[in-house]
Amino acid sequence: MLYPSIDELVRKVDSKYTLVVAASKRARSLREGKISSLDAPKSHKVVGVALEEIYRDLITVEAIRNEEEPEEE
């Protein structure tokens, strides 16, 4: 079973796609040598560690709005 579950993770972000992008960026930085904020992660893989960090609110995901796009009415 996946920990944390997808249902729990999606509550932290606005969509599954945002979750994938955020987790992949964090996993890449972990792979390149950045230190994890977790004391004892359950996962041994960088993607799992990234997902745990997002779940525990150690990594925040914020939406960036493109200023050039017109607002919908």
C-alpha cells in the first residue's frame, strides 16, 4: 500500500498533475544531493521521500498565475 495515499496527497494540492510536478521537482533535487527534512522517511526512494515531505507539509506547493493570460469572465 502506498504511503501516503493518493487521496491524502491530493488534498494538499489542487490536482494530481500539480502533485506529479511538485514531487518530481523535489525528487530531482533530493537525487542531486539536497538533504531531506524528514528524520526517518518510510520510503527509501527519492520520489517516496518527496511525497512524504509534501504530505507532512514540509514542502509547500503554490500555484503561480500567468499574468499574460486574460481572466475568464
